[in-house]
Amino acid sequence: MATAKKTTTKKSAKKTVKKKSPSKKTTSKRASKKKTGFLSWLIAKLLKWSFVVGLWVLIGVGIMMAWYASELPSVTKSMVFERRPTVIIKSNNGTVLDRYGDVKGKIITVEDLPPHVVQAVLATEDRRFYEHIGFDFIGFARAMFVNVKAMSFVQGGSTITQQLAKNLFLSRERKIKRKVQELMLSFWLEYELSKDEILSAYLNRVYLGSGTYGIDAAARVYFGKSAQELSIREAATIAGLLKAPSRYSPANNPHKSAMRTKVVLQAMVNAGYIDQTEVDSYKILPPAPRRKPSSGETIRYFTDYVVSQLGDLVGTVESDIIVETTLDKDIQQELEESMTKALLEYGPERNVEQGAGVVLRLDGAVMGMMGGKDFGSSEFNRATDSLRPPGSSFKPFVYLTAIEEGWKIDDTIVDEKIEKGRYRPQNFGHEYYGEVTLYEALTMSLNTVSVNLMRDVGPNKVIDMARRLGITADLEPDLSLALGSSGVPMMQMATAYATLGRGGLAVEPFSIKRVTTSPKESEEIEVLYEREAPRRNRQVVAKEHIYQITAMMESVVQNGTGQAAQIPYPAAGKTGTSQDFRDAWFIGFTPRYAAAIWMGNDDNSPTKRLTGGSAPARVWRETMMRAHTKRGGPTYGAFSGGDFSGGFDDFLSRILSDDDPRGSGWSWGNWNRKTPEGEEYTPLGRHQWDLNE
């Protein structure tokens, strides 16, 4: 039997040959190579363009430096050691008011001074002075670190060389250009002068308050001795003035001066100049000596105020100059005499020790300024620097805001005791009169009405009004602001009232008319600064609103709390008495002038019921009487624009006749109304108002 052989037929299967996939390692190498190539290309491009941009930046900086250098003042080595220029301050009629400059001290060198005097200055101003080249990179970096850490400006980075460059040649403008020029001049000074020469020049020219330039002048004014005789503590006191001459002046503020002296002494310890035991011996510092008072000397408040503005107007004074000011000697004399008389009369009886005042022409010219009763005993200028609550003299701004918001002069509001809310002020004398008009309420200075008006219009709108009128001080946006609770400098209050007096046109105070070089035989007089001709000022409040508040404020003087300020000329104003009788104000304006008068105590202690309607109003009246006998200058806004020629009642009738059913013949003086008890009275006549405040 044949065996069948099984044959298996193999089909030819076409095999698909797959490409071998590259390994992950190979892929990574290729990507890395590609990435590296891109990065190399990118870096090359960035380097190329960085070089191009950097080159153009360097060219630009070079051009800028060359441009700034071309505008640098002409400097010579001899200029650094020339005598300090004399500044002569004159009144508006050419009378010499004061002189500043080399009249108080002499030129000294570092070699003339005891080591501790120089060390006190270096410890506070520039500890690495003898190591840097005019700009201290390390000190600058340290100051930046401290400022960033403190989140505020705590340390400055300027060296003594930079300060000298600024004081010698440059203005005080805060621009990059001036900083670059300052740096360039600093390098020039370091190249031309020795370190001792730079320090000597700085100590001879730096301003140290009280009209003193140079350390020797300061030593003689504050301590009655030359700089060569200063003790360690005295040297520390003067070195402390470099940061803020007015704030730390021993004559201005002995307490702050003493605290600053401690800081300087500790800095000297930290720098290794003195031992801690020496500082501990001064742990309780007596008040720094003051200048000997010269009875009745008050003009220096004004002249110091003028000198403080010179840097911004003419830059560094390089030659003797004459400053022509706006001050009127007659007005100034009356202000001083009236205030002195009032302080003598009311001082012991009413426990009031200080007084200040400022008189502005309605275009902003400062005609008179009294910063205190005696500059010799206290240099602090209460007319410009003191923050005192103006009390009810702030109320016109509340009423003016209400008028702007739609209230009218004869709209009624209820004067009653405030029973709701946390703030519950009372009227002076604790009397309330029921339904009254705005006109009556301001005339009699009713506190509850002012607070309710503030509540109605909102504190922020009142603050906005104050800002438009020229007040820049911090104002708390609460109801107490209606009664003048926030401190405001006197100059700002006077400016605000001048703006009212000018019919709502913005007013900016000024005291300097012209600055010229002093006449010399070999040189022509050069005008360094001259105030521009008056321009049309901004209208910050509508005239029709100003006329209404003016009418109300004139009633304050004619019929209300300010009757002691009456003069035989149109006058509007407001009394002000702060809480517990700590401050007494009268501020007012006429067709020509605005003036603010304040009386109180520096330690903020209460007076014995001194009100703004008493002594301050009388000082205002006497000063304005003298001012108006001169009849100087034009009349302005509110009175002339409001046309008071027909009398006060006539004016009120006209502004009310359009929408008042009583018609144009209506008169406030003839309008009888009912008291809350039903009794007939004439608002500003028979009714027994409390006229004290």
C-alpha cells in the first residue's frame, strides 16, 4: 500500500520591512543639537543688538552730558572761597527791612575748628567723605536699601561734595538734568580741591536757620560764641540743623532741637568719634540756648519767609542782591502795635500768650505778616507753619458748598439740639432757635446748623470747596470739620478768604516783586527775577454763589458775632473759636484786602473764654482801618461785582426777587417771624441772640 506523502505548500508571503525607529536617545540628541543651535543664534543676535543699542545709548548719554555741561555755570576755584553774598530785603516803598549774609559770621577753615565740630558734621551728613570721589556708591546703595526696607524716604544719598555743588552753582529744581549737572560739578570740585577745602567751603556756605549762613554765624547767633569755641553738645546741635534748619532750630523748637542733638551724638558714637559714656552724660539735655530777644522784633518772620523762597526763584545767590517785596510798612506797624496792645490787655486776664496775623491784598500780595509776638524769643512762624483749628471761621466753606448744591440764602433749616449719632455738638451758650434761615444761622454762628448742612452736602464736597479756595492742609472728612476741627495754616485761611473777596477767582500769595543785583560802580544792575504782570485767574467758584456768601458774611460783621470788627468800609468776615477756647480767630475781607488774626497759646492750653469776636476782631479792625486810609491798589470781586451801592438790604432783595414771592421790596430788616414759642421777633433785631460765638 502506497503511502501518500502529504505535501505542504508554503505560500510566499511578502514581508513588509519596517524602518528601524530611532531610539529615544538619538531623538533627544538631535533635539538638543537643534535647540543649542537656536540658543546660540538667539544669544548672538541679542549680543549684537545689545551692543548696537548700548552703543547708541552711550552716544545719547554722551550728547546729553555734553549738552548739560554746556549749560553749567562758569566755575572757578576762587568762587568757592569768595565771601558769601549779602541779601538786602526791602519793603514795597524801598525801606530796608533786613540784611542777610556775611554780617554775622566769618570765613573759617577746617584747621580752625576743633575735631569734634568736624566730626559732628561728618557723622550726620557724610561719614565716608574722605574716601569717596564726590559720589558715594556704597553710601547711595545703603540709603536705597534703607529706604526700600522702610517703604519711605529715610536716608539721603547726597555727599557733602554734591551738596556744595548744589549750593554753589545750581537751583533747587528736582529734575534729572540738575542731578546730572550736580554730579559733574561734584567730580570737578573733587579734582580741583582738596577734601579739607571742600569741607571748609561747605561749612562756610550752608544755611543753618535764623538767617545764618555758615557754621561760625550759627555759633554766634545760637550760642553767642565762635565756632572754634563750640562744645561737643553745641557742635551736635548745629550739625543737627543741616537736615532741617527751621524744624530743629534751638530758637524755633528747643525740644525738637534737643532730640535731634541726641541723634547726632549717637551717630558720632557709631562712627567711633566719641564714647558712649559721653552721650550718656547728655541723656537729659537742657533746652538749647535761645537768641537774646529783641523786644518787639517781628519783621524777621516776614524776611525769613522771603529768604526761604529765593532759591526757587533765582537759584543760588552768587552776588549781593536786593529783594523788593510786597510788604507795606504802615500796615505791618499797625498789625504789630494792635496785636501787642491786645496781648497786653487780654493776656493775663484771658490766659493768652501768643498772637499772629497776616494781611493779603486780594491779588495775593502779602502786605503784613506777624508770625508771633517776638521773633527773638520764638522764631516759629505761626502765620505760615502753625496748624491750628480755625473753628467757626471754617463755616463759610460749608455754607458756600450748600449754596453750590442748591441751597439759598433764605432757605430755612431747624436749629435744634442734635440727639442722634455719635457727634453731638451744641450751640455756644446751649441755646437753640428753631427754624432759621441760612442767613441767620451763619450770622449767629449756629453750630448745629453747620453740622446738619455738612451732613446734607457731605464732607468730601466741603473739602473739595476748601481745596478750590486754596486750602491744601489735611482735612478729616467727618462732621466735626463743619466746626473747623482740622488744623489749617493761617496763610491758607487768609488765601481762601481772599478768593471769596475776589469774587471766586483763585488767589496765590506772593511776597517778592523783584530781585536785582546790588548796584556797583563797575557793573550794571541785573534783574534776576521779576513777577509777571497779573494774568486772568481761574474762576474756582461761581460769582453768583460768592455774592450770596459775601452777603451772609457781611451780616456777621454788621449784625452778628463779628461786630467788633466793624469799619466804615464794606467788610465781610467770620469769627472762630476752637474747642475749649484754645484758639480765637477773626478772618475777613474788604474790597481791597483779606486778613486773618489768631490768638492762643503755643502749648495748646485753653484760654479763659477768649473768643474770635473779642480781641482778634479788634486787632483786625485796627489793622484794616490803617490799611484803608492808604487806599492803595484796586478794588476786587465780591463787593464791586455784587453791587452793594444800594445798601445791604437792597442787595439781598435783588438776589432774591426773581423767585421770592415777597418781591423786590422785601427787606431782611422788616421781616418779622415767629419764635418757636410763637413770639414775634425781627431776626437780627429784637430777638436776644447770643453774639459771643
